[in-house]
Amino acid sequence: MKKLFSVTILAATVALAGCQMTQTERSVAGGVVGAAGGLAVGNLLGANSNWTILTTVAGAAAGTLLAQNTATGQCAYARGDGTFYEAPCR
């Protein structure tokens, strides 16, 4: 069952990646895929319900941020002194 769930998540991610979406749709899709990925990680590691909720929320946040970043084409780079700057992604 766990393998089927993981394969389903992967297939959904690949299917969504090929779509032309608006910024809002991309953010929502990134959040949903991130949440699903976080849930899968929590379940695969055998985490209790509190940790599973935490990994799901963290995955949703990371997925949303990643989706927004790919929409703008801008990445944040560390300067080494604790500050960051934005520039086009490499």
C-alpha cells in the first residue's frame, strides 16, 4: 500500500509539472504536492501523529515556496555574512 501511495504522489507531481498554470494555481499545487510529500515521509518513517502533522505542514510550506520561486525565476543566494540577495536562478 505504501508503494502505491508513493507512486501515486510521483505520478501526480509529474503530471502537474507539465501543465501551464497561473501563479496562484502553481502555489496551490505546490502546497498540495508538498503536503502529500510531507505526509508520505511521516508515514514512511513511522512517525506518531504529531510528527506526521508537522511533516505535512512543513511539506506544504516548502512546496508553496518552491512553486512561487519557479514562477518568478528568482533565487535567494547567501552572501556569507548572514544576508541574502536575489538574482536569476542558475
